[in-house]
Amino acid sequence: MDFKTEFKPLTIDPDKIYDYSFSIIAEEMGQHDFSEDEWKIVRRVIHASADFELGRSVIIHPDAIRAGVEAIRNGRHVIADVQMIESGTGKARFQKYGGDVHCYISDEDVAIEAKRLNQTRAIISMQKAVKENEGGIYAIGNAPTALLELIRLIKEGKAKPDLIIGMPVGFVSAAESKAELAKITEVPFITNVGRKGGSTVTVAALNAISLLADQK
Amino acid sequence: MDFKTEFKPLTIDPDKIYDYSFSIIAEEMGQHDFSEDEWKIVRRVIHASADFELGRSVIIHPDAIRAGVEAIRNGRHVIADVQMIESGTGKARFQKYGGDVHCYISDEDVAIEAKRLNQTRAIISMQKAVKENEGGIYAIGNAPTALLELIRLIKEGKAKPDLIIGMPVGFVSAAESKAELAKITEVPFITNVGRKGGSTVTVAALNAISLLADQK
């Protein structure tokens, strides 16, 4: 069946739109090796991108879901690399456990330090984040330099996140930064292979984890 | 050459990252029919998605760039369907001409009305937006129902945006809503064919227009 041209009813009931989308995604995805919980993350990534190739490229560390759910329930904070992730994340699902969502990239002290060192604000914002937070879920969807800096801080023993959702998009260092993330053993992660990714799919994965924290 | 595995230097100078990305995008894109100004929009869409298929699917109305540039210089406002677009947009480039970026979807009166009518908040937020703004650039990257409602209001003579950037993503009504947009004659538009799209690529197109407003 050609789904692209098939008629879709213009449903306007919000809950029904989600349900209908997920049923289309499951049908078109067909066979895959994701577990039931992993699929709840991957289908949201596909929902946010309409991209099955991107969905199939997702890598979920065996301990990622448990670690993310525990972190949320323990009130650990979410650190976003960019404002779009902060604003796209349903904060209430973290705040009810005592956590919150932070983004340091527009902080004045971060901008000053980045300019002084001629580095990205993303790098300096990660240095600030690890100083200000114990553990935490790092949601990095835009800046490969943020992800690479976080990995460096972990390897130097200066950072110990509970979970990293690292899915930056782009042509310079994005795929490479995610390949580095997929190799680390110190911290569980959710990432994907290749250049694709971005803030919306990172938010989708994060929201999926927060929904699992409520349901489990 | 296999670009996916080719080594990319981990540049950290922010300006160089953009320049290098655009040179890779131009090289891999090869032949296309976009004009010089159109390409400035399309390459940013590709930059934000790492998706050449999505870039090639972009449709730019012949009057869209002129209308967008004029609207910004005349201090017309930007209306975003979701917060992610509002927070991802460089507001300073609009504010310096007297405009600003608004998003009504989380307003309390919108939520109450949506619940009362069992419709999406996106629909009600468009009704509020056209009441509160003369003209304006509508940036719709998430909610097909917002785009369909805006088109309905235009056809009924109740709305007259300066430009619509309509690139919602998804499986229910997204492709259909964009096909409707591509048919309208009342208002210039930027859109794309198919299910793909989203807040990040909508922001990319909007930021490209705002950069053109500064340069032209």
C-alpha cells in the first residue's frame, strides 16, 4: 500500500492523533530487534522525524532505560545543550519527582568564557553543568562539541551522568561524537548512528523515558 | 567517496563549523534548481536535518523571500505554533525592526477553549494569533491542525499572513496539510512535500529569511 498517498482522516482529537500515528509507525516499521520498552523510545523518535532510517539507527545501552527511570524518580535534573530541548521537554514530569530541566548555553558567564577561549558556548556550558549538577540526564541534540566535551569530562573522572541522550545532528563532528558516545563504558546512553538527529528527536527520546518513569 | 566514514576535523571555532558544514552540503547536494537566495534557505534546512531528501522536497513560493524580508523590516511579528520554534528563533533579528516572536499554544485561555471544544490547542492558538496580529510570519513546524486551521481562516478572509513557513512533521495530516498549503494563492509560503519536517527545520528556514533581511 502506498501510505504517502493514502487518505488520512483529519483527526483533531489530540489523544487519537498520537494513537493513530503510533499504529501507522508500527505497521510500516515491520520487523525489528528493539525490546518492548526500547520500542517506546524508538517509535517516538520516528514520530518526531517521520524517518524510519533514523529510528532504525538508534542505539540504546542495555542499562539506559533503567538508569533514566531511576534518575527521574530520584529527582535528578535534566541538562539540555540548547534552549529548544529545554522548551520542548514536558518539565512537569520531572518536577513532580523534584527534578527540573536546565540549559546553560545562554548564561552570561558561559558566553564570556567561550569568547575568551574562542570555543563554543556548548563546550563551556557542559563544564558549568557538571559543576552544578550531581549525576543527571544529559540531553544533547544540537552541539557535537557539547557531547565530545561531556565524554572528555567523564573520561577524566570529572563527570558522572546517570544517562546521556546524545543525538546531535550535522555535518561536522556529529556522527563522530555519537560514535565516541557509543564506545563509552562509564555511563549508559541513547544515541544513533550517522549524521541525522537533532533537538526534536532528542526531546522525543527524553519524553519517552519520562513516560516510562511514570508507568513502571 | 564515503562521506559517512571520512574523517572530519573536530573544529571548535563556531564560525568555521558553519562554513565547513555549508561547503560539505553544497558539494554533496550537487545539481539543483534553487536560486541563489532559495539555496540559502534550503542549505539551512539540510544543515538542521542532515537530510538531503528533505532539502530537495522544499517548495518556495516565488514571492516568499521578498514577502518575508519585507515583513521583518516592517516589524511584523512571527507566530510560532510551538514553544520549540519560539525558543529556537534568534529574536534579536526581529526585535531590531520592531517585531517579535510569539507562541500562543500554552496560553491559559487557549487551553480552556481547546478543552471545551475537544480540539487541539494548536487550532485555537491560530484563531487567537490572527486576532492579535496584523499580517505576520507564521512558522508552523509541529502541528498539522494549526496549518489547516490557518489555511481555513485565510480562505474565509479572516487571516492574511505576510508569509507562511509551514513544515509540520508526522503521520497524521502533516503531508496533507502541506499539500493544501502548496495550493493556496492568497499568501506566499515555504513548505515541503511529504511527512518529514519539524520545528528545527522550520526554525532553520525562518532564520535564513531573517539573515536575508539583514543582508539585502
